[in-house]
Amino acid sequence: MWAGFALAVACASDPSPAPVLPGAETETRTWRRVGSTADGAAPAAATTAAARCASPCVAELWEPTGRTPDVPSIVLLRSGSTMRAADRRGVWRTTWRGLSGTLALCLGDPLATPPAGDPAGFRLLHARSDSWAWSVHLSGANPCGLDGQIELDAHGHRVRTHGLRAATLPWAEGGREAVVPVARRMARDAAEDRWPEADEAERARIIAALAKDPEAAPLVRRLEAGP
């Protein structure tokens, strides 16, 4: 929950672009996640790569879908807000300027497994030439009832929500407005949980974010008053 609140009030610095990988020059290629060191039973390739990564580090192994013997597997390493491919240069995005407000609160960390806490949700990685993108697939079994697909540029800020629905409505045609009360409640809960550990700067960001919620005034007064 806190990941979504943090994404809603702050953006990360731009990473360097991801490189072109073999097999991505002429047609769209797709990879699926097959294991992670976070699962406790990661494939050997992920475990080996994680040992060379700054701790704490999570390594994910991604295998190409379909019959594509010429396309390599990819090990992605994530340490905090940084993600990179284990055997290639370039840093991949983990936050997006276009992912903010209500959508950020509902989705949380879009690279989490499962995304949005949706037990049937999953991610795919796609590449064509030097253009890389994540597709995040959701079933509706999450706090905001997000259903459908979100696309995120892997090394740009573009966020596409044309395939996303909420409360049976397209996101841009009433879906977002339908889940605002749920997202605001999630934000209030996250702020209250985070407040005791937050430093002065973070507390200022929390108060600024809550100021947009008319129902948060009692919580703000309580937080500012202290224990």
C-alpha cells in the first residue's frame, strides 16, 4: 500500500535507456517471468546474478514466450528503486511520471509480484527494436477492482491505460472517478502507517498529498498534533 502512496507524491530521476537486445530488431518479442530470488526457489541463473548485486537485491529470470530459440533469457536485478539487466548496460525504469494520483494509489508498485496485490495479476515484457515496454495484466481481484491491462515504457515515462477498466468502466471514461473514494481511503491508511517512521521531508510530502482529500482533515490534525 505504501508503494502506491509514495508513487503518488514523488517521482524518481531518469535512468539511462535500456539497450537493444538480440532478437528484438525486427518483430515484437515477449518474455514472461519464470522465477525470482524473492520466491525462495529461484533458478540458478537468477541466484548467481543476485550474488553479484548490491544488497538488498532481487533477481528475476525472464524467458521468451513461444518458440523463439534465437532470443536469450533475461535476468533483471532490482535493488531499491534501481533495475538493470544482469549482463547488459543500462538502467530500467521503476517509477513513471505518468503513473500518479489515483492510478498510483490503486496500483502500488507496478513491478511487484503480483501487481496491485491481484492474485491473478501478472506482467509481461515486450521489445521491438529499441522500444521496451511492460504490460501489467489485472483481473479485478484487487482493492480498486482494476481489470484489464496497463502498458508502461521500460525506459520512458509513457503510461497507456486504454486497456484498463474500473467499476466496469474504461479508466478514462469514468473508471478513475469511480475508484477515487477507495484510493483516498487507501492513501489515508498508508499515511497513518508510514508517519511514525517518516522523516521531516517525507512527512511534509504526506501532508501535501492528504491536503487533496477533504475527508483527511481530521487525520492531518491528529498526525500534526503527535502522540
